[in-house]
Amino acid sequence: MDFGVQDLQDLIQLLEQHPEWKSLLRASLLGDELLRLPAAVEELAEAQRRTEQRVEELAEAQRRTERAVGLLAQQVGRLSD
């Protein structure tokens, strides 16, 4: 059976008229692994956002530690004078 351009246009029109058919066709063509890809990408993006937040928290902790060490060095310097 040949499937021509007109048949494709008819299929597209039918899919526009029946949106629920799109998801059935998508599932049939793509399979479960590819259908799960958008959710996996969103999970990855959320993990990246959490990592960036944690890095910023660690950087702030590092800045506080450096300030504290600087103060301690000044105090030790004054004690040794």
C-alpha cells in the first residue's frame, strides 16, 4: 500500500481534529524511552539548579571562613608583638 503526500495531509488534518490520537501516535512512534526524555531533562535541570545553589552556599561559607582566619591571623600577630 502506497502512502502519498495527500494521505499525509489527511493524517495531519485528522490528528488536528483528534488531539488524543497525537499522543497515541507519538507513543507508538517514539516508544517509552523517548517519551520519558522531557521529564528526565527537567529532573536534570532541577538537579543543576540545586547544585548551583549549593555551590553559592559553599562559596559564602568559604568567604566567612577566610574572614575568620584573617581576624585570627591579626589577633595572633598582635599577641606575638
